[in-house]
Amino acid sequence: MSIFRFFSKPTSAPAARERLQVLLAHERASAGDSELVTVLRDEILAVIAKHMQIDSDKVNVTMERGLQMSTLAVDVEIPFDAVKKKKKAA
Amino acid sequence: MGKVIVVTSGKGGVGKTTSTAALGAALAQGGAKVVVVDFDVGLRNLDLVMGAERRVVYDLVNVIQGDAKLTQALIRDKRLQTLYLLPASQTRDKDNLTPEGVEKVITALRKNFDWVICDSPAGIERGATLAMRHADIAIVVTNPEVSSVRDSDRIIGLLDSKTVKAERGEQMEKHLLLTRYDPARAERGDMLKVDDVLEILSIPLLGIIPESMDVLRASNVGAPVTLSDDRSAPALAYFDAARRLNGETIPVTVPGEKRGFFGKFFGRKAA
Ligand SMILES: Nc1ncnc2c1ncn2[C@@H]1O[C@H](COP(=O)(O)OP(=O)(O)OP(=O)(O)O)[C@@H](O)[C@H]1O
Ligand SMILES: [Mg+2]
């Protein structure tokens, strides 16, 4: 490879190291499906399901795992008649 | 209706996941709606190569078992609006992939995407046969070395017998993608020649991807090589392969045979 390229590009190994640290920290913690973000995700969805019928197009879940902090976003569109519908279905 | 591609090889470590990501991104960069599907249950890696490993919410097995809807499991690429990933499960094993479940998922994806690209696990077991089962097109990834060519031949046999297309008596469209081609070793005569591999396997050539540091760098930063360095030699080779998948006829250049070091260097400067 050209020496010019070497100087023109930041090295990629630090990025690889950082990504692996985050990923493996989470994978090790989640042996047995106990990763906190996934536990929270499932319990929050269960709570929502208690009150309304979950329509997958209306519930959007995103997660972003970090080393110091992870984020979990649960976006729910709650229709005006959600409770009535749930009662009818029950 | 979209087309379903399986990226397969038999032998491990030849470049299936790298190629799935690079071709998927290249097709999406051309404006197509693309989903890449990881079939390597238990040993997923496509999420890492795509740089989406921190954002996995649900996976293929969750969808098959009904724990999540397909739309919830799809992860949209942060760089390309039309590129999606369906991750494999890391914690379950292959037995969770049922033929019926896989069929349902592929049928749904086919309706919503222009291209569905399935990254097969190595081997010839369940995971590999399920990944190829519903394909319209197979990309056989091969390195120019004896054991890889032998395993590719074995996989071609499976493609012609164990897939839905084969069972219907139809012809599976098969393409050879020669990867990790090292011009220096070719020069020394220590590597199988492109023509020899083509003659032995006798399927048409989709492209030749050179062995390159750019691929390693791309996987370090978590981007398909066609995104991380779209002027690099492997990226250009993947772009050409994607155009061939779209039906264009462009001649295949053997890496190192046309432009040497200076050609490459000045080509870069001029761009
Ligand atoms: N053209 C290339 N130049 C240099 N390295 C490459 C190239 N293609 C693939 N590699 C490297 O080879 C290794 C295996 O690649 P990859 O994971 O894509 O193979 P695979 O066929 O998916 O493997 P597996 O059978 O384990 O799923 C990776 O480290 C990857 O970075
Ligand atoms: Mg792989």
C-alpha cells in the first residue's frame, strides 16, 4: 500500500477495539437472555399489552448499546379507542 | 416482487459475509431497496460487518417464533435509507430455524424489497440448506485454492437438488464470485488461475474481488467496503458485480493485470 494512504487515513484498529468492548460487554452480560435492556424491553411491552392490543406497526422499539450507557426507546401510538378495543378483544 | 439471493460457499471464512454486506450496500447505493439476512444462527457476524451490532432489537428466530413482527426486527442502516438488516440470533441454536418459518419470512421480505440477500453459514448442514432454499439466484463465493473450489462444487450440487427451484425442475441461476484474489501470488503462479476455477466449476463469473487491507479496515469500522472506501479496489469490484446482478454486461478485469501500483495511484489522484 502507498505511504500516502497511510498518512491520509486514520487507523481503524482503535474503532474495532472500541466496538468489540461494547459488544462483548453486552454479550457476556446477556448469557441467558438477562441483558437489562432486553428485559426492560419485554416487560415494558408486556405492560403496554395489558392496556391495549399491540399492533406492531404502532409500536416501534429501538435500542442502542453503549459501554457506559444504553438507550431503549419504545414509541407507542395510542389510538383514542385503544382501551375499548382491548376490552372487546378480551 | 423482489429477487432472493443466497451467498454461499461450503467452506468457511472465504468472504460470504463481507460480500453480502458489500453487494447489499452497492445495490442500495444504486437506489434499490435491499435487505441482508443473517442465517448464521449462533455465530452472527453480519451485524458487526454492517456496523449495526449495538442496535439489534430482535432477530430472525424471534420473528420465526412469533415473539416479534418482521418490521420490528428489521434494522435500517444509518447511512443508506434503503438498506436493512435482519440479524441472526446469537443465543439460540440452528434448530430454531424451521423450514416453514423461513419460508414465511422470505415470502414477506420478497414482497417488500427489491433484493433479499441471504448470508449463509459455512458447511452443508441445516443453516446452509435453509439459507439457499428459497433463492432465485446463488452467489457461490470461492477463493482460488483447492479446498474452497472443492467445497463450492459440493454446494453447487446442493443448489441443483435441495432448493425449491430445483425441486420444481427449474434452473437455479448461479454465479461465481472469486474473492481474496491475490495478484502477487497469481504473478508467482502459486494460485489457481481464474480460467481454471471457471472451467472446473463451469458457472458464470460475477466478479473477482482482490485481497485487500481495505476489507479489513471496513470491518474494523463497521461499514460495508463499498461505503467505507468507495474508491478502493475491492469496492470497485463489488460495484461492478452489483451492476452485473442488475443485468449489465461489463468485462471482468483480473486484479493486478491491467493497472499496477502507479496506475492505481494516479487514478486516485486524478479523481
Ligand atoms: N477481499 C478480501 N481481502 C482481505 N480480507 C478479506 C477479503 N474478504 C474477506 N476477508 C477477510 O476474511 C475473513 C472472513 O471473511 P468473511 O467473514 O466475510 O467470510 P465468511 O465466508 O462469511 O466466513 P464464515 O464461513 O465464517 O461465515 C474476514 O476477516 C474478512 O475480513
Ligand atoms: Mg459469514
